[in-house]
Amino acid sequence: MRHLRRIIALVSFAGYGLLPTAVRAERLEAEKAVYANCRVVSDSRYSGGTALELTEDSASITFAYNAAERGKYTIYVGFDAPYGKKEVNMTVNGGRNGFSVEGMGEVSAGSPVLHAGVNTVVITPSWPWFRIDYLRIEKSPPTSPFVLSPTPVDADATAALQEMYSFLVGQFGKRTISGMMTGDMGSVSGDVTQQADVRAVCRAAGKTPALVGFDFMETTGIHEDESYNRQYSSKVLQLAKDTYRRGGFPAFCWHWRDPSRKTNEFYTDRCAVRITDAMNADGTWNTQSTLYRYLIKDIDAVADCFLALQREGMACIFRPLHEASGGWFWWGREGARPFVSLYRLLFHEMVVVKGVHNVVWVWNADNAGEEWNPGDEYFDVISTDIYNGQYDYSTGYARFDYLKKLTNSKKLIALSENGPIPDIDQEFDDEAVWSWWMPWYQTWNGNFVSKTSAAEWAKVMGDARCITLESRSAGWPSYTSFFGGNVRSMEKFP
């Protein structure tokens, strides 16, 4: 396949008064690219005997690669990070990605879709003082198709859950669902379109997000019985019901406040609770421990919220124990094994014991390895959280591909938290069409709606490939199940 790897290295910009020079090579050597604020380092260990050390925040290396045909290409980066672990930014034709380097070696930096002809790859530091030796770019083998289950993992799924899950499967890869997280409930009185975060999207885009995010953070904890907490939790349920009635997707997370009741916190550095405090030495649950009883009490409180929706024939999405592998929440502080045990306990208590059967289950994997996987039988969707900088509408294709590989192409993939929304054209160009995306809230000084321009909001939400609440105006049920079924009619594209 060498004839497919025609490489051009730019030695200077035309803007500097010189024309770029094309060099055919197996690799793109860093020192032959266009660079700024880099130091040339000579060492026999490097390809060609030299590498570039990025010494300033403003350092950059710009490569060009001439692809023989359009398709996915894997970019490998030869590096040397002698000063410890560093984070590296990479943009390909304007689409941003990132990766880590530590020690010396070669790392896969993702598999973007390149167009036929010259493609531009720019490397910059998230934190300087590392060295880039070369890029190696290869045509990727054909990706495996998704093989999604026709049924959710809950064998006793309600009709509403089956309908919602089938809709997600049927639209996956074809359209992406617009979302928005809610924070401040303010004076909301049951109309989700009047909630402040949702209204912020409507003002920017002229459309309403179809998926609305809610949080159980006030449902449990030492203040759970106080009036503010009860009112907040009540308003969350009211808005979730209104979202579903309008044909939308209520999506819940749970900032689980310290179940030991010693603090009202959920961050690792602000509370001391440990999952293993409720476990025996052999890893089984100590059902007689105070912490275990509090865990069950809290899970049951959340389960009761889902049961309230279930009694009204409604389904929803649940992303429990999110961002665990980052370690900043107490449920991730002890690593993968206690997390997996807690996730499975939560699933068992809700589904088997309490009878909650109206939930699409989401494992929020982020960059986690296989050891964090609770098991395929415990989740329907795998998701990640990506926060690009303001007005950066990159898709996060490398993370999408990673999650697809991690689940052997068997699970739906969602962008469960984000800053700027991914550009709809880039999603399809990068072959990274998220099942849904959901910016964090605008209220409580979040300002995440403002990190996407009004023009981009209008472009994406006005595209037929983006599902809005307006395109779901017929409500549930409103389409024929992707796998067949007895619901009424196929939803029409807007």
C-alpha cells in the first residue's frame, strides 16, 4: 500500500515569500515541516537523526499529507517526552483531537477521515516541553459495522422503553439528537420549554433541544428533606414528564452526594467516603454496614423517581456514576473494581429489586479501559464527555472510534456532556455521528450555550440530520419500531 502514502512536507509558508516543497517519503519528518517556536534536537535515536522540541505555548508544527483517496487514515506520532507526561493538541483540516505522550515511542493519535489531496495536520502543546520526531500516516482498514441489539439490556423493558431504545437504534448514524443540560430550576412550573437553559438554546438556535438533561443531586444526601431540595427534585420530575409528553428524551445523571451523610459533597477531595467501606475483605457487600444501608436508601430514592415516570407510561435515559475513571468523584476514587461493584449493585437494586424497567442505561466510559466496563449486560449506550474550547466544533472522532472499539461495535455511542456542540457536517465527514450530544448548563454561571455561536446553533439545529423537539412534535409513540412493532407511524424528517 505504499503507493497510497504519498507525503508532502511543507518547508515554508507561501506567506513567507517561498512556495511549499513536496517531498515523497514513508514518514513526515518533523524537522522538514513548517514549525515555529521549536528547537531542533539532534539524537541518533530519532528518525533522520533529529526531532523538534516544542518549547513555548505558541509552538506549532504544520505537516501536509497528500492522500490518494478519501477515507479513514490512522495517524501515528513518533515522540519523546523526557520531562514527564504531556498533553498534545492535534488538528486535522481544522478538526481538533488530543493525545498524551510520556517517555519515548510512537502513539496512535486517531483515525480521521481525510479527503483526496493535501490534508493539513497541526501539532501544538497543551503543555510544552516535549519532542515530535515524525508522523506516520496509513490508510485504515475498513471499520466494522455496528451490530446493535434489537432490545435493551433490561429483559423486562416496558413498551415505552422498547420504543425509545428502538428509536435510538433506528436513528443511529443517520441523525443526531440535540440536547441541553438543566441547572437552575428558578420559577419553572412544569413547562420544559420555559426552563432557563432550554430557553437559552431556543434563543440561539430558534429550535428546542429534543433531549433535556436533569440531575438527581438534590434527591439524596444530608439535606434531602429540606424544602429547597424537595422542590428542586419535584421540578426535575415535572420537567422530565413534560419533556417526554412532548416527544423528547428525559436524560438523568446523579451527582451522588456523600452517602455516609458526613458531608454534602460528591468530589473526592471534599469527602472521605469509600465504596470499600461497605464491603467485606473478599469484595462482597457487607449488608450489615451503615454505609451499605445508606447506599441502598439512596438508590431506592432515585428508583422511586423512575417508578413515578414508569407508572405514567414514560421512558428515560440514565447515566449513573459518571466520569468515574477521572477519579474526581468519590465513586471513582478507588479505581475500577469498586466502581464496577457499585454500578452492578445500583443496576440490580433498581431493576431486579425495585422493578424499574423504563430506563436506557448509559455507561459513561470517557477514556476508561476495559477494566472499568461493568459488563455488556448492564448498559445500552456507551458515552464520553468532551469539553472543547469556545467556538471549537470538533467532533471528537478519536474518542468515538475508541468507544466503538472498546464495545466491539455493539453499543450506541453518545456525547453525554460537551461544551460547544459538534458541527453537523463534521460529524458525518468524520464518521462520528453521536447518538446525542448535550452541552452543560448555561445557568449557574456555566455559560455553555454561549460557547457555540448563534450562527452555528442555527446551522446545526436547522439541519434535517439533527433531531429537535419540533421534529418530535407528534410525541410518543410516533413511529414504527426499527425492528417492527405495534406503534403507529414513522416519524417524518423535518
